[in-house]
Amino acid sequence: MASSCRQSTSRNRLNLVLAGTALSWCVAAVMPVSGASAATTDTKHRRHVTHRSTRHTTAATTLPGAGAPAATARRRPRAMESHSPESLVVSAHRIASHGAVEMVTRQTMDHFVSGTSPMQILALTTPGANFASDDAFGLDTVANTLYIRGFNQSQLGVSLDGIPMGGQGFHNWNGLGVDQMEIQENLSGLTLSQGAGALDTPSAQTLGGAITFTSADPDDRAGGRVSQTFGSYDMFRTFARADSGVLNSSGTKFYASYARTAQDLWKGYGDQQEHQANFKLVQPVGEHGKITAVFDYSNFDQYNFMSLTKNLWRRLGRNTTYLKPDYAKAKEYAYYAQNGGIPPGLPNGITNDEVGDFAYDGTQEQRNYLSAVTGEFQIAPNVTSKTVAYGHVSNGVYQGTNPFLTSPSSGVLMADEAGHPDVRRLGFTQSFDVKLRNNDIQTGIWYENDRFNYPMRIYEDGQDAAHNSKSNYYANQSTTWYSDAFNTNTFQFYLQDVWHITKGMTLTGGFRSLTQTTHGGTSFDQTAALASSFGTYYSHPSSGSLTAASAFLPHFNWDYHFLNHHEVYWDIAENMRAYDFGQQSSAGNPWGGLGSAANPAQSVFNASKQTLRPERTWNYVVGYRYNSEFFTGSADFYHTDYINRLAAITSGPTNNVYAAFVNVGHETMNGADVLGAIRPVHGLEITNSFSWNNATYEDTALPYNGTTINIKGKHQVYYPKFMYKANLSYTWHQAAFNFNTTYTSRRAMTYINDQYIPAYWSSNLNLSYDFGKIGFARNMKASFGISNLFNRNYIGGVYGAASVSGDDNANLFVAAPREFFGTVAAQF
């Protein structure tokens, strides 16, 4: 059984690249007083089962900081202003969304437990956004699942202070997730352009919206901030920041900060550890510019939760996970996985395939170093320039016990398999903003070189103990199975004009040009040589180059504010997503998971290269917003045409079935978001929103497994059709209360929609009290939070491929149970 499993292609799998579909929405203003995978991903090497066969392949898925007054009355350089056509209106009373842009402010983030992922906060407060994970903080980068109107986190443009951050999914070969690039307390806010995205966002994977994170500047006054959080499962989080204040007459200032988070897993063996450090220096240059330098470091070191089928979740319960520390049971399960049958003690209804989903353990370590220098200057009375030069280095170890390999020295029917990703990104952006009488002309370029290496190594497990899960991952202690290397060059140019037609009315028109070329693939492979000793199976080696290019991707936006409280707008754009890449046993990209033992991956790559075209979308949105002191209401409708979808499928005649990556049909999305927020008394805001999304596939004769299938009219997998959100925020003097609840409708698990992830409710409660000045502390605050308030048992994050039909894929993560957190914070 093991042999046939290793050599076979997917029995019932259609690994469609879910480049879902999304568009912009309009969302209510947020009053400061209220505080209110399916994309292309790499094979999860922390999950052993992804390597035994293609059965488990994966599918492709500024507010300034609140600084204190300057210590001395020095003359300050003028701030560099942002003139985005989708900029935010800031007033003394509220911060209002504008056009197709929503904002999450620092005040909003302060109403959640310290360190909560900004993506989670975004989803809890914004219609059309859906975030789920398997831990309360959203630390597990594998299980974290963010969708914005059908697009997942790897299909959105993301930047931090103008630095391109690529996709936000697990094993980020082209960027860095927000939870690793910036300590949450150092973010001053984020903006979400949910329409057709933003032309000035440096991104090669944008199909829909764009998320822009902004870090806070150092305070003008010397001082510091500390906070300490304790919580369930021996959780603690420490944050400390020191601000230099203004150091000299030129205005030099900086801060350095550090955060450490640790928590035991809420089920099974192990813990999650993360260390982060941020440094930011701001140096004004005369009266017309400034230079900013940043350095960010993160180290995530954690045991992982095991992903499940729906059947495993229902029959064995929410606490089902890896087998560690029971090494004897792990060896027993590996024997049954390779030889067939069901181990004693498992209930009826568990399949042999699901036995193979178990393993001893899985861990991941991710280290990131990000540095950038930014120069912003007013080079003429009506011309400003911004230059960003950046470098990013990422490496780590993604480890998982593989029960479909053999450790030859000990004879144990499993081995420790570890991927060693190494990413190096270097690039720069240059933009100009020219202000004329009734027009703002904006233009800029972006260039990046991305080098990605991925050796896959095997470490033997012993007769009495497994290889250490957290150390001794050196090349000389292992056997290299294969190694992959890619080199990618990206260039983008954009030009747009914001025409101020009349008071309150603007028309924006522009385009961007994008080209990305990737060279590489398998550089070393010894699958055949290791087959007799380690029991290695076909690993899909291929190599070659691909280019995605478009000279004209247009974007048009019209926005009209009238009668003081009313706004209407529309947004239209075309987007293109460049090709993903990843190590050879992954799927959902042109280089990964191709072919079979009988039909080599290289020949499949060469054939499909002739017909592949990049994915594209046309996005349309029309919206209306009413905004007054007491009420905010918004409603919009969006439509997306998804062109040239890419998919990893099983192809070929029935006597020669193999895995291929091809163009397969279209997808259409229609949706609407409605929101209402009332503020009946000072400090109280009650918000309700409802989202509807109908994203359906269009293909009637999709090639699959030697035949064709009809998926026309079937709803997009992993994204809910309905969402309802309610938020209640109340601030009374120094006390604050925030309650939010979300209903997420069932999500399709399969492409023919015969299996669904059940619907669920999830609620959170947060309380805080600001004591003000106490002793030498300028501000002292205590807060208390409860996540999953009603202890619901539900499926949260999803990672990996969706099946054509049936519950055959272990890609579901159970959400964390109810947890409690308390924080004490002080500012000096």
C-alpha cells in the first residue's frame, strides 16, 4: 500500500489555485472614543504527510504616533504629506474612511489584547474580511487564513512604510508576514484598499485589494513604554520600548523596542515562542525632508498543531493532534500507515489514509532580518520625492516527522524531514508627487531581486527516540534529498492623475506596468539513490524560466462628497498576478508537484510552459456612504471577473495520469457589504454589518483524472457566502468596554460543494481602565480580555488543497478554546 501511495497521483484531488475574487467596499467611520488556502502556497514541511505522495499536495493560496510635546521649543521640519487619491480624512472628531479605503487605527488596536495579530483585528472590525487561526493570537503562520472578499492573504498587495512585503501566507518566499515584520504596539495604523488595489503599492501578486501598514515615528519626548501580559496555558508577553526624544537641533530621534511572547500549546505537546526587535531612526534634513532608517528582527520558534480532516475532528474531538511524547504510538501508527490497517484503539470510521495523517510532531523556526532607508524630500515647491531602499533576509527550519520514510540505521518506519528555506530580497522604490492647480500627478518605479533556496534534508529517527525537534539541523548530520533554487527579478512602473473636478469630486485615472521573470527549479535531486535506504518517493524535479508581463493595467476611480454627509464612488481596475514558485514537492505553481514517476516533471513543465498565461482580474465596485456625528451607514456592490485561472490538476489519459499545472476557465464573483453604526451617546458606538458573496466557478468541462468534470455554478472553496459582525464599544471616563461577535456561514471544502466546513459564531470581550499618571509613570493602564468567549468548538484556519469531492484532505485547523488574558502597561 505504501508503494502505491508514493507513486500514485491524487485519487480525488483538484488543486485549484484559489485566486478568489474581491473588490473594494465602503465602511463606516471609526470614532476615536469607540476604539472601534487556498492560494499558491508551499508544501507544509512541518506536515509529514505532504511528502509521501501527491495525495496531499497543496494548492496555490498615516496617523503619526501619539508622541508627547517636544522637550524644547525647537523649530520642527514640516511633515511630508501623503496625497493618495484614496487618502483618509482626519478631523478632530473622527477618522473617516474615504472612497474604497478602510482604516484600522491605533485606537482600534488598543481595544484588543496586546499583541493580537493586526489581520485578526482587521477581520473583526471590517465587513467582507475573514480571518481564522488555531491560536488566540494568530501566531501560527500555517493555520492563519485571511480572506478579503474572496482573495486570500497571498493575493493582496502588502507594504510597510512603503517597503514591499509580498504575500502574507506560510513560508513566504517573496515577503514577510505582518506579525513578523513589526511589533504590534509599534504600528500606528493600517489602511485597506478593498477595491482594485492601489497603483502605487509595490506588489506582483495583487489581484484585488492592498494593505498598507504604517509604523509609528519615535516620540519627541524621551521616555519609554512597557507592558506585561499573562494568560491561559502559561502564556506571557513582554513588550518594552525606549524613545530617545529629540536629541539635537536637527531633530534626530529614534526608538528601540523588544517583545517576547511565549505560550504552551492549548492541546498536545510543545509551546510557541517568538522574539521581535524593532529599531527606527528619523533624521530631519533641513525644512524640506527627512531620512528614516529601520531595522526589524523576528525569530518564531514553535511546535505546531496537526491539521485534520473533518472526520477526524468529529470522531476524535477538538484535542486531536500530533502523537508526541508517545514515541511508541508514533512508530505503531507509522507501521499501519505504510502497511495498511487501523491501529487498535481508534474508533470505527477512521480510514487508513487518516492514520497516515498522524505523526510524532512538527515544528517550525523562522528568522527574519529587515532593514530599509527611506528619503522623503520636497525637491520643488510642488514636487515631492520618496526613495526606499531595502533588504530582507529570511531563513528557517520547517520540520515534520514523516511516517512514509524509513530511517535505515535504526529500521524505524519514519524519519525527520526538514526544509531549510533561505530567502534574500534586495530592492528599491522611487516615487514622485507633482501638485498642479487641479491635478495631482503621481508616478514611480519598483525593482526587486529575490533569491530563494530550499534544500530538503532527512534526519534519521532512532529506535528509542526521535531526532531532536528544535536543534541539530546541520547539513553534515543529514542526508540531502533534493534542493531547489530560484532567482526572480521584478520591475513595476505606475502613473496616475488625480483630477479635482470640483469641490468634493475627484476622478483618478492611471495604469501600472509589471514584469517579473523567474529562473530556476531543481538544482539537485537524489530520490532514486535514496529509494532503497530511506524509501523516498517521486519528488517532481523540474527547472526552467517563466515571465509574467503586462504593459498596461488600468485603474479608474471616481469619488464625490456632497451635502456634507454623503459620498458616492466607483472603482474599476485590471490586475495581474505573476507566477508563484516553490520547492518541487509543493503544488499550485508552475514548477511544483508536476508529473509522475512514469511521466517526468520536466517534460510536463516544458509542455505547459507553451500555454501558461498569468492570472488576471477585472474588478468593479460602486458604493455609497453616509457619515454624521450620530450615524454612519454604507452599502456597496462589487463584481469581479477572474480570467485565466491557474490550477494544479491530474491530467492525461486514464492509463497515464499525471499532475499538471494549466489554465482552467474563469470565475465570477458578485457581492455586497452593508454596515450601520450608531453613536447614541458620547463614547458609545454600536456597529452591525452584513456581507454577502457569491463567487462561482464557470468551467463546464474541466480536465481531471483522465476525464472532465463540471464545476459551473459551484461556490468558491474556503470562503463563506454570508458573514455578520456586531461590535459594541463604550468608553466612560477612563474605562473602556469592547464586545464583538462574528457569524461565519459554512465554507465549501470541495469543488463540487458536497462537503462543507460548518458555520460558527465567535465572540471576544475586552475591558480596560486607564489610571492616568501614577508616580513616575505618565500613564498606567490595565486591561483584561477573553477570546472565544462562549468556548465554541469550530474549524478556524485552513491550509492546503481542496478535494474535488469528499472529506479526503487533512487541511483543517481547530480554533483555540476560550482563553483569558490580563495586561498591565505603563508609559514613562
